[in-house]
Amino acid sequence: MNAIVILMLTVHVIASVGMVVFVLLHSGKGTGVSSMFGAMQSAVSGTSVIEKNLDRITIGFAVAYFVSALVLMITYRI
């Protein structure tokens, strides 16, 4: 295996584990880790700052997973 495949496999594993962790951290109807910090509500939109940051981090891991999957499809040879 060449270096790009090893690097992409590492990124792929980290992104997949990160997605699992951060999806589980999201709240579902008022329960979850992000709802423990209810005092940090944004007055404008009604959603918490922590929930917005969890969304951003989860989207980042999803993009990294998608890109690494595409690069692995192109470069990985058995």
C-alpha cells in the first residue's frame, strides 16, 4: 500500500468514529448531552449554541468521511 492509501484509511476510520460519537451527542426531543446546557440558549433562533456547534462538527466529519471514501475508491488497489 502506498502512503496516500494509508493516510486516507486513517482519515476514514477517524471520520467514521467521530460521526458515530457526534451523532449520538445530538439531542432528541429535549434529551441528550446538548440539552444539559439549557442555560446557553440563543435568543434569536431558539436553539442552543452547543447544538449548532454539534451540527457543524458532525457535518465536518460527514464531509471528511465522504471525501475519504471517494479517494479510497479511486486509489485503493487490491
